Amino acid sequence: MNITLHFELNNIDWPKIAEIFEKAPLGTREPEKLSRAAANSALVCFAKDRDRFIGFARAISDGEYQAAIYDLCILPEYQSHGLGKKIMTAMKERLGPVSIILFAVPGKEGFYKKLGFAPMLTAMGSFQDEDGMVERGYLER
């Protein structure tokens, strides 16, 4: 494996990034919307094995106080080999000294705890697809 991380939006194959979401599995994403979301993010990270896209993450941030990391996704065959940690470490370093929040896939909270994240006691959310968030284990009613 020859894995590298890239933080620019040049030459991105958005259908391949959408495919990573499906295979990870983190659901279905439309390539055009992913492209716009990335362009509107403060930070993006693409993991590649040579020329193949294998992982993605993005963050929004005010650059001073708060940031949120979204969409950490990695192809299944590259999971559990330290790539998630490598991406998250790089993201945290580039975001700088700000408070960072994220959504953890249910069952993956331990991964984020190892990286210094802790469960929030007062987090709240308002979601477009509330039923889906309940169904996937992100939200209680």
C-alpha cells in the first residue's frame, strides 16, 4: 500500500467518493452535492492508495473556536489498518486549537474515544430525516 493524504479539491472523482460512502457503509450521497459540500467546508481530506480514492473526510470551522468533522469514510478493505486514525490526526492538526464535535457511527464510539473525543451530555439536533436518524441509532426520541 502506498497511502497518501490530500487536502485540495483538484481532480476529484466525485462518483468514486460517493461510492466510498456506499461501501463504507455510510449511506448514499449524490456526487454533485458532495462536491458542493466539500467546496463549502473549511477542510477536506482525501486518502488515496496510489491513484485510487480510498477515504474521505471533511470539516466545517469558524477558524477560532469551533469545528465539526463530518463524513469520515474509508473503503472496507482499508479499515482497521490505522487509516482512520491517520486521517483524523491530520484533520485535528490542520483545524488547530479549536473545540471539535462529530457524529460517531453507532458502535464506533470507541475509535473516537482513543483519539481524545468524549460523549457529549447535552448535544441536541434537528434533522431533515429524523426518522432515519432514529432508525440508524443516532437519535433517541
